[in-house]
Amino acid sequence: MQRIGVFVCWCGSNIAATVDVKAVAEALGKEPGVVYFEDYQYMCSEEGQNKIKNAIRDYKLTGAVICSCSPRMHENTFRKAAAAAGINSFMVEIANIREQCSWIHKDKVSATEKAIILGRAAIAKVHLNAPLTAGESPVVKRALVIGGGIAGIQTALDIADAGFEVDIVEKKPTIGGKMSQIDKTFPTLDCAACILTPKMVDVAQNEKIRIFSYSEVDAVKGFVGNFKVSIRRKARFVDEVKCTGCGLCTEKCPQKKVPNEFNLGLDQRRAIYIPFAQAVPKVATIDADYCTMLKTGKCGVCSKVCAAGAIDYKQKDTFVEEEYGAIVVATGFNPIELKKYDEFAYSQSPDVITSLEFERITNAAGPTGGTLLRPSDGTHPKKIVFVQCVGSREDGGGCGKTYCSKICCMYTAKHAMLTREKYPDTEVYVFYIDVRTPGKSFDEFYRRAVEEYGVHYVKGMVGKVSPENGKLMVRASDLIEGKQLNIDADLVVLAAAIEPDQSARPLATMLTASMDTNDFFTEAHPKLRPVESPTAGIFLSGCCQGPKDIPETVAQASACAAKVIGLLAKDKLTCNACVAHSSEMLCNGCSTCEKVCPYGAISYEEKEFRMPDRTTRVRRVASVNPAVCQGCGACTVACPSGAMDLHGFSNRQIMAEVDAICK
Amino acid sequence: MVFQYYPGCTLKTRAKELDRKARLCAEALGVQLEEIKDWQCCGGCYPVAKDEIATKLSAVRAMMAAKDAGTPVVTVCSACHNVLKRTNHDMQTDEVIRDRVNRYLKPDVPYAGEGEVLHFLEMLRDKVGFDTIREKVKNPLTGRKIGAYYGCLLLRPGKVMAFDDPENPSIMEDFITALGAEAVRYPYRNECCGAYLALEDQAITKKKSSAVLHSAKCAGAQEVITACPLCLYNLQKCGDDLPVVYFTELLFEALGLE
């Protein structure tokens, strides 16, 4: 018979306001095997933990039930306390009476009753608990960073700085990401390329970093410390080693009519291309959708002009298998498609552009050489209207996002300010719902746009943009003056909401990393573990976790690197003790468990068994690799003969809990 | 092809020609329109209120008749179309309204929005097909520059009407092109004409409607078509000389039914 102690936490008023904690402690004190009970304001505090430790020693407890918050919050805390007092940490069970009880109920009587039932189930389980010992697994001391934007670059550089090897997988032909498309950065207005490209060069020259450009993650197996990743290197039809990046092929290619995605389709490139002058790696790539040679077999100009002999039309996708201890997701963002926002006439006029397109038009390396010209007729716009919150902060019924995209207020202020500085004869309007500029030197920046540069900030939204006679008639409301405005603008710039890159969702599935409803990766704890995914060994860097500006992205990228370094610095990791195990006598060798196991932890072996009549027989039985098993329990429910069971969550324990609840 | 037909009051009074020509065009296109027996007024703008029940009943009755007949209901009037679709959407999605309406009407089988509503234009696009119309045109309207006027009721609320892109629609332009004419797209084609404000303050409807016709004229339209009797009224009354006719007039003419 176990000697069980019950500890009921108030969690300040979080639990105690809705649950009668004293009544819970007393009721549970009457359960069989319970020799001690107590309630306390903060069980997780040092004082609270001491109460548990003392009770274990004084009353010679063999098990403990803590009625408190979710085990995800403090299971570890209480297990450590129990171990310090000399009992096996797996003899502690948590009854979650906060998230699953006090927070979701209002009626104190029924909430108290439910808390007692939850506690009773935990007591029933502890009766069947047995001490468990966790094993250990080695750590592969290398990291994978998925995405080569500023987030991925910073994380990779920091990890490499600590002496660990890093691979960056980037789906585009070059690293650099969105930042490489930006002209100037707020609030200091330094040139984005001037601060980004040296970092890109650092990555290329760092001996610890390898770049898999034009590559994608194809499959991920394994677990924290021991991931096995298959990387698909897409055929770029150019030998990366031989190509010198001279760019002659990109000048001679006769296929000139390919929309240039780096300039967001504002101009055209060739079928063989290097995205921009500072690309890393500076290697040409053939666009198979447009290359005449690849499509019809007739051309071959690039091959003829290439002095290095780097062109290879027969190149195929190849796969690389690599092992990593940690994986960093840095997949970034994209502005949303504006097809559904035709009140702004985005699809009806080339002079209605997104803010990212505006960046390219004002960028010295962009399609206009940095001169602000209208895409339709190449004239200087004299009146520009910026519209903020296009697709952001909508209610659930709209076609946009409910969240604030966070970066638009600042970059719009930047665009407005730079326009007024370079072209003082241009009238600039900014329509906003709210101007949100928290951040170091951010509000000062915005106020400069208004006060020093004379940008017209108008509170209110634009209702309609209609292209008429070469102008854009903008109809909007001025909420402060309470009147309707009609502006004949030459250019309309839409601050489109940002959303996670489309590659994030399938990647999350591969990594079994959770996402929110907007496809942003979820962090392990929104406040206390912001750069880790709840899935062990998966880390989050940059906008894949939520909208961020560059300073914040870089800070998070470095924080992420610190967490990865902390993991890679370990030689061994403690495994999960709650692993599956199979009874060889009951196993009938059907392979069902092997098929359902998501981690590949189960294999089969031929084993000799002595029969009662002293003959031997060879049978095929399941065997679990405890270092790989994550304890998900899929195999235990799938096993038709009841041979598979899970330590810490055995069938008997779970049935005992159900019985206690239904009593 | 057989459909249930819901004409609505205006088509029996002010807009008799719209009704007559819609029926004749449908016949010429091989569509049989069966007028729903004992249909009642859709309720005009009143059923759209969230807390209304009584005024929704006649629309639900029409939808139930269609459900029993097993074919969609077709309407020509933009307002009837708007009321029927929105009421049907309420019956599909709003538990309170569904429950109260069913307790009022006490049908043998409770109605939960199973019927389908089509505007005449939707029927032309999705059931008949603009390609078929193109083939059946006897007098192509070649050389005529026609602006489509959608107004609000056909398009909004966008998700409930599911008619076309509310900000950049194309169904009426495709219709005009199918008849051999040139469709003129102009910015104000989906703006409001002023609607029922005509009863209270004609100056407002005049302002709104002339802005629409001015926009159409600037874009080069020589005539404007609409599906809505109220839009037609407001546009014709606003003082602009640009001709405004029902879309069925064009179809009637192009099919050679004159």
C-alpha cells in the first residue's frame, strides 16, 4: 500500500476563487492510502516546495498528488522537489484543477466537486505508479537552420560563433530574404544592403556554415539531439562549384521576358539569372519554366558563353541526408495577396502598389534605379496616398487577418518621410486606423514624419480607389474632421498585412511543431520560452513565430541561437522515461505498432522461445528503442493483443483513473 | 431545364416589362420558369433586420416551395434576390431564427435552408452558360458600348450573396460580351444609387445616381444596364440623359425576340 500525500494549491486566487481548496484537501484526505493532506497559497514557491519535501520525509510518503496548474507548467518543479526528498520523481502526479477546472468554471460548488474528482483520479493512478528511470541519448552537435533571411543568417552566425557546425537550407537561389529587397531601414534610415550583405558574406566565408541554396527540407525523422533530415537540392542546371558568378550568361540569354520576382514583377529578367548583384552564393540558376533549351531542346546560348563550363541541362534534383541535434525554423513571411481587396483597385491599376513594391521602386538597385516613378507611365507622382492596415486588424468576417502586422506603421512613416525628403513637391497622405509606434526611437521617428516632413496623416480608412483618366480617385473618410475626402492621387501604396510563408504549414507537419490558426509557429511558452517550439529540439527564429521588425527579428534570432547552443553543448540528453515496452509473451508479431509509430522507434526481431514441452520455437516479436520512443502511446492503443504498454501511463493506470472519475 | 420562378411585386406592377421579357428570353433559351404558387411579397428591406421574424416568413415559404419542387428558385429583381438569399442564409446558419421560423410555419419537415436561390444572371452564367447564349444570339449588339451597373444588392454582403467579387465583379460584363457588345468597365459600377432614400431625400439619390452615370459616361458607355427596378428608377430620375435599361432588354433584343 502506498502512503500518499495530497497538496492542494490555491494559485493565489486563480484556483481558490472558484474552487473551495480546503474542502478539496479534506475530501481527498479521506481517500484510501492518503496519509497527509495540505493546502497552500503557492505550492510552486520555495515555501510550498519545502512543505512537500518535509511531508515526504516526516510522513514517509511513497507518492504525492499535487492539485495545481497544468503539468506543462510545473510538473518538473514538483518532480524535482520529490526527488530531493528522496522518492522517485515519477511517484508524483498532477491533478490539473486550474486550466481544466477553476479557469473554465464559474460555479464554485460544481468546480469544487470536479476538483475532488480530478484529485481522486490522480490518487488512483499513484497507487499503481512505480519508480521509473530515464535513459540517455547522445547529441549530434550540429544545427540546421531552415530559411536564409536575416533571422536564419543571424541564428546561424551565432551558433557557428560558438563553435558548432550549421547548415542553412534556403529555397531561393540566394540567402538574404526579404531584407535584401528593402531600401532603407527604420528608425535610423541606414541602407539595408549595407548592413545585410556583409552578414551574407560572413555566412559564406564561415568555415562552420554550409549553405544549401535552392534547396528544401524534404523529410524529417528522429527526435531532439538526433534528427535525420533529407534535403532536396533542386536542380538549378548550373554546377555550383564551377560557376564563377561572372553573369555573362544572364546577359546573353535570349529569353528576356521572365517576370523578375526579386523586383516583384515590376521588371523582367532572363531565364538564367542571379537574383541580385550581392547574391550568396553568387551562382546562376536556370528557371526551368522559361528556359527554351529545357523546354524545346533548342538554344544552349548560356552553355556556349560559359567559360567555366558550369551549365548542365541534365542536372536532376538530388537528395542529401544529414544529421542534426537541433532544428531552427526561420521561414519568414510574405505580404498577403491583394486580389480580394479590389476596393483599392490593386488588380485594376499598375499605379496601385504594395509597400514592398514601393521599396523596390525607391531602391537604387531596383527597376527604376531608385527614382520614384509611376509603374504605368514612368512619370513622377505628385500626390501619393498610403493606406495602412490593408488586410490587418480585420474582424473575423473579413478576408484578411485579425492581427496587427506590426511593421506597417513604421515602414509607411519611413516611405512617407523619404518621399518628402527626396521630392519636396510631392504631397503625401497616410490613412490610418491607429498609428502604433512603440519601440526604441520609433515614436520620435513617426512624429518627425508629421512635424518636420509635413506628411498628412489622416485618421480614417480609404473606401474606394477608382482609376480615372490616368489618376487614382481616392475616396476616404477623415474621422477627426468628420468629412469625406476625395483625393486625385498619382500613386496609391497599400501596406499589405504579412502572413507566414506558405512553406511553413507543411514544414510544421514534418517537424510535428504546433502552429496557431494564422499558421504562425507556436512557442513553448508565450512569455517564458518564446524561441522554442513545444516540440523538443525545434527552435523558432524571426517572423515564422509572429510579425516582427528587423531589430526584433535579430534579437530573437540571437536568443534562439543561445538556446540551440545550450542544447548542443550537452553531450547527452536525458530521455523520456515514459516509454513503451512490449510483452514478448503476448506479442503476436502483427507489425501494427511498427506502422503507427511516428518516430520509427519500433522494430521486430526473431527470437527463440522455450515452450512448456521443452521444445524451442522462433517467434517474431516487437522491440522498442527507448532512446527514440517519445511516449505518445499510439502503439498501445493500436496493439490488438494488449502486448504494448506505456511506462507511467499503463493501461491499468488509465483504467484506474477512469474508474475513480466514474465512481 | 426547369426552375421555380419568384417574380416579386415590382415585376407585377412597375416593372411588368422586366417580367415579360425575362420569361420570353428564358423560353427562348430552353428554360422553363414555373411561377411559385401563391407567392407573397419578399418583404422588401425589412426581413434583412436581424431581429425580424414575421417578415422573413414569405421568403422562407418561397424557398420551401423550391425545396419541395427540387429545383432552385430564380428571381430577376435584385432586391428579391438579396432578401431570399439572405433569409435562406439565416435559415442555414442562425439557430434562433431557424427555430422561430419553423415554429411559426410548422412545416411537416423543418426547413433549414436546403433550397437554392439563383439570380436570373447567375442562371444564365451557371446553368445556361454564356457560351450557349453567344450561340443563340441572332442580332449581335456589335459596336455598342454598354456599361453594367450592379448596384449593391446583387453583390453585398459578398460572402452571403456569393454572386461575384463584390469589389471587381465581371458577370454582367461577360453577359454584355456574350451578346456581342463591348462592355465598358467604370469605377462606380458597384456603388449605391441611393436606394430607398428616394422616398425621403431625392437630392441624395440624385447626387449618388448622377455620380454613377457620370462615371459610366466618362469611361465611354453609351447606355447602362441594370437588374434592379429601384436602381433603374433612381438612375432614370437623376437627370442624366444616358439611357438606362434592364439587362433583359438587351437579351431580348439580341435573341431576336422583338
